Amino acid sequence: MWGASYLFMRHAVPYFGPVPMIELRVIFGGLLLLAYVMATRDTVGFRQHWPAYLFVGAIGLATPFVLIAEALTAIDASTAAILNALSPLFASVVAAIWIKERLTPVKLAGIALCVAGTAVLVGWTPKPMSGRELLAASFSVLATVIYGYTIVFTKVKLKTASPIGTSAGTLLMAAIVLAPFLLVAPPAHPLAEIPAIAWMSVAGLAVFSTAFAFILYYRLIADVGPVKAITVTLLVPIFGMIWGVLFLGEPITPGRIAGCVIILAGCSLILGLVRLPWARAAG
């Protein structure tokens, strides 16, 4: 579902524009999650956590969502999905600086692989990327920098909040923050002229790739724990490529495959999913 979000955005963003499309995503996704929280008698905790929700909604959700949407006006869904996998890299760096989480040699090796994989992904293409495409790719990377910071911020500032309540609260805050920007960034086309496929893509983005995906994700955390649950994010670039190839006709290039494999290998080391042979022997 998260991998499909790039497919949905690629279909919808030319018609809606980045800001209106993301506004629809966060407001409907947030309202659906709020309904789920109320139905399960959970709590959002607006009164206690609204300042942190506002920060995460504005900086940690609205900003990277819009950056990725803007990137998808120039680069394809597969490239954007692969670059999204860099989040653990920046989270590990922020955690080392903020909460003094040690950067082990294994994590440093993972960071080096992620950097190398990004260089391969961007540099090994059938034709050189244009300036606009490179700027778009930098938007995707900047979004993962923000995600990395937000992961640590949430761990520090929202550790007493309900996880599913946090998702609902931050999405609704993102909708509130984005609303005024619709005045200066209206839809790219009149709403009556937007085709059904674009509306269906926004619905899929809000319902399946946001609300329903979060419900399943937090159910998974409860069942198998957060460490195992976070590993599902490594499937995002793989399925992002699959949906891009199947439904958008995007090519599978050697550089794309190599970049994806190297980045995922680096993220696996950073997340502690695998250990290097010398590290295992030392242990």
C-alpha cells in the first residue's frame, strides 16, 4: 500500500498539483483514522500533545509529502520510491546527535552503502538526468531527511501518546497547516475537468495508502513488535517499482535495480536486520 502511494501520486499530481493533492490525502486520511480511533475507544490526546502534533503535522508530514509530490512532476514513481528508503540513514544520524545513540561500525557501513546506492541510482541512467530531474531527486532526498528527524522527534516528544492517535492527530494538523496554501496553489485544473482516474488515485492515496495502511501497520506493531514491523518499509521501493512498471510503463534499468539493492542493503545494516561477518565474529 505504501509502495502504491507513488503510483497514485504520479497519476493525480498533474491534475491537482502538489498542494491540493496532499491536502486531500491528509484530510481524508486523518478523518478516517479519527473515526477508527473513536470506534476502537482509543484516544488522540489533542489537549496534551497538540504542540507536538502541530510540529509533526507541519514539518514531518505536510512538508515531505508536498516535496515528494513536487518531485513526482519530474521523476518517475520508481526513482522516488527508491529514494524514500533513505529515511533510516538520516534517522540514525539524527539519533546519534540528539539522543546519543551510538553510530556503530555496522551502521556507518550501512550509511556508506546508502550514499553509494543513491549515487548509482541517480548517476547510472540511460540518459543523464536533466537539471529539473536532479532538483526533483533532491526534493525526494530532502523529504527523507525530514522523515529521519521526525522519527527521532516523535520518539522523544510523543512516547506517551497513542501511536494510532498520533497518526490521526498529525494528519489532521497537516491538513490545517496546508489549507491556507490552497489560496496561492490552487488545483492545476478546474475540478470539473479532472478525470475519474485522478480522483480514484487520490481516493486510493487517502484510503488505502494512508488510513488503512496505518491501521495495519500499528496492528503489526502490536503483534510482532516495532523492530520487526519497521522492516516492512524496506518493501516500499520494491513495490514502488513493481507498480510503476505494471501501471505506468516505467522501465527496469540496471542502474535502478543496482541502486535499489545497494540502498536496501545499507538500510538493513542500519536497522540491524543483518550483521557483517566480522561483526558477528566479534560478537
